Amino acid sequence: MPTNETTRLAMPLLQPAQAQKHVTVNEALMRLDGLVNLVLQSVTRQQPPEVVFDGQCWGVPLGGAAGWSGQDGKIAIGANGGWQFVAPAVGMRAFIVDRGLNAVHDGQNWQAGAHTAGVLGSGMNCGMAEAEVDIVAGNSFDTPVVIPASALVIGAVARVKQTITGSLSSWRLGTGDADDRFGQRLGLSQDSWAQGILGTPMTYYQPAALRMTAEGGEFVGGRVSLAVHWLSLRLPM
């Protein structure tokens, strides 16, 4: 191991007769401030943000550019207007803000939603897709919230953010093969909600968009927050 840093988090160590020891100590504290209870803003953004906040962390993906060039796969920690970089270790955990999921590092990538992580790379993930959806006029429409292929769906939820207008009396939530799978006779007024938990979880072998369908008329306008939740399996490496 290098004699000037720790093995796991590459934190700088004080050296005998070192001048300005406070600089080394402060650098180590900045690194700890970012890595303890790690929160990653994103693991897909290739360019650093324009404003650097001390302690704010990002997972640098392949193709890191500008201030992240050559740091692919590392954790970028904001520090004094610049960046410190640390290589994540197998089993390190983080919360990914722009995905709303916990993640585990498998030695190569951050596995968002990982619930288990086997030594051969297999595991089980918890997944979620969500969006705030503007109502499309008409009888029914597919939303941008998509269930991925090979997902064991647990359920979908909704909340009306802006009153749904039109000639309809209610609405239902589902997918193309069953447009009421997650709820029917749902309310139109602001803050109405649906909690469509499936009694028997269902596997989707092909991608499927959540579909909203009007009952007793047609949609004109409104806005709804939607989310769908699932489990999925990872193959061994």
C-alpha cells in the first residue's frame, strides 16, 4: 500500500515532519464528508456541473469530460471549487438522486436498485420509473412511464396534480393488454390518488407503457404523477 494514503478511501495520511498538516487533514475531512452515507447526484452525467458544491458527489460514467476527463468510474467529490476522485470498492453503497434508488457497486458499475449482489455478479434489483404526465386529449393514451422487459411488476401508483378535465366521469390505469390493471373508477380532482398493488405480481417480458383511459367520456387536460415499481434479476458476469 502507498505510505501516504489509506487503502480503502485513498485518504491522505500525515507524514513525519510534514509542514502545514492542516492541509492534509482538511483534505481528508472533505473526502469523508462526501463519502460517509454516500449520495450520488447521478451516475450518467458526463460533464461536471457548472457550480461545484463542497461534499456533493457524482458517479463519473464512461466518457467523463472536462474536469472529469480520465476519471471514468470514479466518485467525483466537490472540494474547494474543484474535484477529488475516489475509486469505489465492491459492495460500496450509495443513493442515486436522479434515479430515486439505492445502489451497490459490483466492482465495475453502480447497480441501481440492487437488493442482493452475488460474488458472480448475479442479483436482484428493485426498480422504479416515474414521471409527471400532462393529460393528452382523447379517450386514452400511453404515458412516458415504461415498464422494462423482464420486470416482475409489484404495482403502480398515481396522484392527480392538476384536476383532470373533460367529459369523462373517472379514469383507469393499466397497460395495453389490460387498461385497468392498476385501478379503475379513479378520481379527477386534484390530490386524488391510486395505489394499484397487484395481488399477484406480474412479469412483463416486453417493455410496456402505463396507459391512462377515460371512463364515460374523454380527456381534455390535467396533470398526473405516475410511478411503477418492479423487481428484476441480474445475470452473472
